[in-house]
Amino acid sequence: MSQSSNKLNRLLTQTCGFLFGIAIAVWVLRGFGILGFMPGGVIWLLFLAAFAFAILSYMQKTWWRF
């Protein structure tokens, strides 16, 4: 695997973890009523974005050879 490919995979993985962490934090804070004004769709978008970055990271690591 090339150096740029490793950097891209690390960036995708870190972005996935960051988005997933933010989604969990917002979900918990909304459950406690602190972020009660936050619509549920925003939380779902964060989870879906994290899932999309996880898929991209997996695809980049296994399928894309450049």
C-alpha cells in the first residue's frame, strides 16, 4: 500500500470516528434534555455520514489500488 493511500485511509477512519463520537455525544445530550432543540434528523445524518466514511475507508483499503 502506498504512503498516500495510508494517509487517505487514516483520514477516512479518523473522520468516521469523529463523526460517530459527535453523533453519540449529541444523542446522549439530547436524551438528557440539554440539546432538546436538536432535531432527530441531524443525529441520523451524523450516523449516516459516519457509516459512509467507514464504507469509504473499507473500500479504499481493500478495493482501490492506486
